[in-house]
Amino acid sequence: MFPYDPSLLSAVAACPQTIADVVQTLENIQAICADGDGLKWFNGLYLQVTQAVEARGALAPTGAGGFSDPPWIAGLDVTFAGFYLNALRDSLSGAATPGCWQALFAARNQTAIARIQFTLAGINAHINHDLPQALVATCRAFDDPPQHGTAQYNDYTAINATLDQLIAAAKQTLHVRLLGDALPPVSRLEDTLAAWNVSAAREAAWNNAELLWRLADAPLVSATLLDTLDGLTTVAGKALLVPVP
């Protein structure tokens, strides 16, 4: 789709092992993508979020703003990022890609779409489809089931305020078409932006992670749930990416 796609594929060839690796990979993607690439606008926000988590995790666990379980949050951050990077790698290499991600990747060059639409479509795919799976994988690695009221859940929800602030800022700064030209003063996009609630989406992701955990001994049912999540998230992503008249 873009002449630099082979460079993007090289940038996501290796799987990050630390938050610093994730930041470096996202920075590499950001440096490669042109302003006319819708991927750049989701990736840029995701980079900001990851940098904020990295900075907060560097504080003492008991200090103001720190996490109760920094290793768990770091593990989740790396595992979570892997789903996005794997989807991008699969799409660029022609492999099967989750529909929710392919909806975004297929529209990367559509100049009638607003930058914030690409951003929200990426958030939609990453939270509603990827996050429940990343939570389960992280909880398995730490041998702790996902449960409400735990230190891990509290750390997880503590990130919501940072996400809300970054998305609120993005709704202002990215409220232009892909190439930077102005949007019409009134459009249905305003309703879409107003309806988006990242905290509610992350709570639903945690609930789905608890459900997936309980379905560990029912792989067929679990696979059906994941297919359903992808289907619903794909529909939402396509709706988010309808060009603004």
C-alpha cells in the first residue's frame, strides 16, 4: 500500500521483550510512517501510552503514582503490544490477520477519513479484541487468575486516567482529515467521539478475560468467543472508519 511497507515489516520482525523494546519498536514505526498513513495516528497515541506506563513503572512501587505489582504491569504491557505488532506483521506479509485489525490496515491511505478515526479504530481493535487475550496470557505467566479487587486489577484500572487524558487530547489535535485538512464543522463524527469510553472498554476487556480464563478447559467454546469478539470488533472498527462527508 505504501512504498515503505517493507521497512515497516522489518521494524516489527523481532518480538519485544521489555517495555523499552516496545517503545523502540513503536518509535521506529512512527519514524517510518508518513502523515498520510492512518497507521501513524494510532501508533503515535499508543507510543504515548506506553511511554507513560514506562515512566510510571520506574517509580518506587509504594511511591506516588507507582504500581503495586510493576513486573505484572510490565509483562502485560509487552504481551499486549505483541498482539498489535503481530497483526501488523501478518498483514504486511500477507498472512491471515484478525478482521478488526485488517479493517484499519486496509484503510490506511483513505484521505477522507479523520486522523482521530484511525486512532479510535486502532484502540477499538487493541482493547476489545487483543486485551482480553493479553490479560489471560499474562495471568498464566504469573500463575494468578484475573480477578476483580486484586492488586493487579487495581494497577490495571489505575492506567485509565492517563488513557482518558491522552485520548481527550487526541480528539482535539487529530480532529482533521488524514492529510491535515479541516473537517466540516458539523458531522456524525462528533457523536462517535462522544460515545467512546476507554474505561468502559477496558472493564469489558477484563470481564472477557475472566470468562476466557474459566473456559480454559473448553477450547472450542473459547475459540468461538474469540471469533465473536473479532466479529463484533470488526463491525465497530468499520463503523469508526466510515469517511466523513
